[in-house]
Amino acid sequence: MKHEKQCKAIIRKILRAARWDTTIAVYVDDGEGFDQNNGNEQTEKSIIDTVFNVDESYIKFVDLTTSKTKGVIMVVLDYDTTPEEIICDYTSNRFTEFLISKAGL
């Protein structure tokens, strides 16, 4: 991927902004369903690796206190995708828009 390092930095910023709230768990869907890792959330590295191993993935943010989804971000990667273009869609709410803003998008 042409801009892989910069694109990974965008995802990393989003994950770190989400994890600032310790009640948020982060999961990724690589096309085979959300990998809940036997109930344990995935590490930052495993999430980034999963996102970059497929062309299209979804990152889901779950509130651990209520088990409700706080937001979902869709990531689409092509060879020449710029960092500003990797986030194709996301849940339109205050939480997810905060994460997107922390990534500088």
C-alpha cells in the first residue's frame, strides 16, 4: 500500500482516542464477523493488522457498561488510498465524530 504508514497512524489515533474512555471495547470485522476474541477485546496491534489484511473492514466501539454499540467506522483500503480517504463511512453521532476529529479528518 502506497501510504500505509500514514494510514496506520490514522487508525492508531482513532483507537487511542477511543481507549481514553476505559469503558469502551474495540472490535474489528474483517468480513467474517466481529471477532470478539472469546469475549476479550483485541489489542491495538491486532486491530491494525486485521484492518490492513483486508480491503474493507469495520471497527466497532462497544460500551462495556451497557454492551451497546457506541459507533462503527468503515475502513476501505486500496493501493493508492490517501490517509484522508480510508474512512469511508461511520456512525453519525457525537462519540464517533469525536474519534474522527482526533484523527485529524
